[in-house]
Amino acid sequence: MRGRSKSTPKCLAIASSGLCPGRCGRPAIVPDYHGLASLPLDRARKWGPFPVWGVQIGEKTCRGATLAGLLQQALKWSILSYCSEIENGKRRNRMFRKPLVLILLAVFAAVSMQSAADSAKRAKVGEKFIDFTARTVNKEKFVFSQAIKGKTCILKFGALWCGWCEKMWPELKKVHDEMGDKVVIVEVDLLNPSRGETEEKVRASVKRKKTPWEVVLDKGDVAKIYLPPRSGIPHSVVIGPDGIVKTRISGYRKYEDLKPLLEAIINGEPLPGTVGAVFPDFTLKDLSGNEFHLYERLKKGPVVIKFGATWCGPCQKLHEPLTKLYEKYRKKASIVEIDLIDPRRGETVEKVREYNEKLGTKYPVLLDYKFEVFGHTQATSIPVTLVIDKYHRISAKFVGVVGYDDIEAALKKAFAAKKPKKKRKK
């Protein structure tokens, strides 16, 4: 009878260091492969986080598709079970578990690589659009590149069951009527029989509303190219006349919001809410009832605006750098905060006043009740900090927490801003 080997058993945990990241400290049987990166798993039992391999894509690590997630869980529990048996002195089924784990690992890596390949085919902002063919509601062949014809295009994804998609139809109709000579609209209807989204219903809806633009039917092929993972609808992709994907629009937008965006793209100007774009004038009241006029303040010097709320943790971290800026530059620039009043989240004027009194805020705190001013930033989260120069243009834009040095450098740049040259009309 063959004796049991006295060599140190190898742990099936996978680590780039070659050692188990848990407590056993045994060598890992799977070496570090070039081009693969470890992914932390949920903490389970006493073993701590066990990583498995994923495919490195830029700065992010792809977890793969749903199948990959299931394989990941299966691999995790195989590892945990085997490590537990080793710890307890039980070596049963070890000849079965090692091949099983390796097979699961290989399949998971393959699925992750496929997911990475799919991601590479996805259209990205700043890159050339990806052409596709589809079928219209009239059962005709549709070629996207032929429909664009060198014009600005709104590629809108939606469905009949989506209330906001239907609400956006009149806004797109205004775009078609007012800017139809320069803007092409292509609507992609996401067919989903489980939600009652059938070709017949879509065709009837198009006929009833007399939709003047092309409506194509999609079972997911076009969505894989243009829709981000787990994105909602309506979702629109705006492509410039040069064929470059300029921006994405998530959710419902009014014509008044779409028009300046489209005009900027057509004229080759910075997009609204981005660095170099003109920030619209506004008038808001502060906690004392005093009115703040943006363009009037800009006559005296640059303006630094922080958008935030009392419930926003990261927003609180900007209080100290803004206070330092206010104390140093208040005679040459305006430092203000705009609080987004939202009673649904408990954000009331009384709470904002109490909060800032407790902090001892020295700079003005303005109140934005309908998020109208915040909407001009084109941001979807807070905090957002803008530095606007005296020519009404956004000199710098920071999304998230930013330090004093970065804001001060942007402010100095705004002080030195030169009057932009007017473009000649062709």
C-alpha cells in the first residue's frame, strides 16, 4: 500500500503571490499568468477574500457575464471546501476536486475573455460610430451608415412599455421639425415579447403617431453595440457629422435641453457642461434671501461653484478647501455653494441652514429648488465643482472630491483667461 506523502499539501486558492491569501499560507497550485488579474470575492467562512482570475481591461477588471458569475461562485466554494478539508485533516476526494477546480477556472477565464471581446466591440464616446444593419417596422433593410449621411444623429433606444420613452417622443418631434435639415433621428425599439413588445404593436404605434423618422426593430444585437451594461431606457447616443460618438443621454430630455447640445455639436463647439462651454446665467437666492446673479458676479472676477447637499458625504470634504479659497480670494473671486433642495430626501431649507450654521460656513450657500442650475452641468452625481471665468466659460470641472491645490490652480487659470475669438460664419 502506497504511503501518504508527507510533503506540504498545496492550497487551491489562487494568488498572484503564489500563496493562499487565506490563513493556511500554503503554496497555490495555479501560477500567475501574464495578462490575468485577481478579483476579490466576498468574504466567506474564516478564509478571507479568495480571488479568482479575470481579464484585465484597461484599469478595470471584467467579471464576465452571468455565466461567469455562476462559475466564479462554484469555483469559490470548491476552493473553500477543499481548504477546509485540508485544515481539518480530511483529504477525501482530493483527486476529484483539483481537476474540477481547474476546469471551472479554465471555463471562467474563457467566458471572461469572451466578455472582454464583446466589450471591445462596444461603441465608445470619442470614437468612430459602429455601423450595423437592421430591419425597419416596414420590414425593409436598414443600414445605419447610409441613414446618417454625414449629419448629426440621435440614436434613441426605447420601448412602448417605457413611459419616459413615450413622453420623449414629442420632444424628438420638435427636434425633427426645427432641426431636421441637420439632425437625423433613428429610433431603436427593443423587442421583448415577455413585456408584450411585439413587431405588430410597434408597427401600429408608429402608424398611429405618424412617426416621421426611421424606427428599427432590435432583439439585442444593436443594443449590445451602443447600450452600456445594465443601462435603462430611454437612452440616446448622439453622433456628430464627422461620425464620432459625441455623448450619451440617459433618461428623458426636453427639446430645450437637446437644442443647445445639438447646436454645439453641429457648430463644433464644446458640449454644454464641459470645459470651454459657456455656462448659462442664473439667479438664485442664498440662505439670507439675497439674490446671486452669476453674470453680474463674473464682472468682478471668476466664480467657483460647488454643487452638493447635506446628505452627501463626499460633499462635506470640500468644505475645508472652499473655506481656504474664500478666505484667500474673496476680494478677487466669488466662492459659492449651491445646495440641491429635495424634500424627498429630507433636504429642506431649514436643514441646510442648520447644517451650515453648525459648520460655520463663511461663503454664500445658494438654493436650487428644481435642480435647474445643476442640470446645466450635465452631471449625474454630486459633488460637482465648476470654475467659471469672466467670459462665462467653464474653465475647469471636477466631479467628486477635489483638493485645494487643484481648485486653486484652476482658479489661477481662470484669472488668466483670454477673450475667446468669435468663429466666422461659413
